[in-house]
Amino acid sequence: MPDEHAKRLESEIDHTPETASSRFMRFLPLAAVAIGVALFFSFGLDRFLTFDALRENRAHLAEFVAAQGVLAIGLYIFIYALSVALSVPGAAVLTIAGGLLFGQWFGAFYVVVGATLGSIGVFLIARTALGDALRKRAGPAMQKMEAGFQENALSYLLVLRLIPLFPFFLVNIVPAFLGVNLRTYVIGTFVGIIPGSFVYATVGAGLGSIFERNEAFSLQGILTPEITAALIGLAVLALLPVAYKKFKKNTT
């Protein structure tokens, strides 16, 4: 009886008409992101997220980091989180800048913290504004895919984070539509972006000597075949629990 009562109550809640004020509050964060993106490009802030801008301002940035310490770290993490939350271009430049300004180890750590915080913001906004509504209207195929993803959510998230195949902002929002819980999302994001962040931060740590020699720099040579193979290897390891579950299920 208690289970039937809970199901009936949940059904009544699902079919409760949404008021205009609740709809406004649900889409308010999404509107704030849209406004933030518009302001970002209106003020031409994208021009600062380039390697030319990093080259020109390297000395000033290094002085600021040396003088401000903790404030500089907090500001960097905030800017990184905000850029991820707004899904604006320039994450690679910011990541490499972290290695340049803070070194490969600390730079990678600050990147992971900032990227995870920003991703959480995107995830919560997507789930609040669109995720619940889409799941309620989803057909059987979508529900089946959601159930399959949730069963091995952590492994799938690690694979999506480890292999740089899909856009970062897309990987941020898809789990929200598939009903992944926040704890799994945070763990999968934090752990999954560590290898890639470390690679880019390591490149950033050596970028100063490239600037000093006035050499050209390009992102194309960062993900070498060896590094790509290593990331794919980690993704395969992340899928082992899924393979084991399927194997165990087929043998019982």
C-alpha cells in the first residue's frame, strides 16, 4: 500500500500543470547563460583567449600570479569555470595558460577543478531547464537508452571524458538528459578530464621557451599518436566493468 500511494503521488506531481512563474524560474538560468554568451562576444572577450594574446600578456600575467598568489589561483579557477559554464571557445588556451602560469602539476589541478565546477553548472542548468521535460516526453527507445546509460553511467562518462572525440559542452549536457545523478557526474567528470588536462598543462609549462624563441605554436601537434593511444587505452580500461557485467549476465 505505501508503494502504491507513493506511485500515485508521483503520478499526480508529474501531471500537475506548470505555472508561468515556475516555468520562468526553470528557464532563468538558461537565459542567464544566453545573455552571458551574448555579452562575451559583444565585448570581444574572445580575442583574449588566443595564443597571440597569451604571448603578448605573458609577462604581466606572470607578475600578477607572483604578486597575488591565492587570489590569482581563485581568479583563474573562476574564469575557467565561467568559460565552461558559458560553453565559449578557448578552453584549450586556458588550459595551456594554466600550465604556463602555475606549472604542469598545479596548473592541471586548477584546470580540473575549474572545468568540473563549470561542468556542474551546465549539467544542473540542462537538467533543470530541459532534462526533466524531455524525459517525461521521451518514447520507449529513449527510455531504454537512458536505462542502459544509467546502469553503467560512470564507465560511459569516463570514456566520453577520456577520448576527445565529442565536444566538451555536448558531454556536459547529454548526461543531464539521460538522468545521470549528480554524484556520478561529478566523479566521472573530475577523474575523466585529469589525463587530458595534464597533457595540455604540460605543454603550457614549456610554452614560455617557445615564446622566448619567437617560434610559432599550434594545437595540432599536441595530441600525438602516442598520447591518443594512451587516452584510448584508458578508455578501454574504463569499459572493462561494463564488459564484465555483460559477461557475467550472459553466463548466469
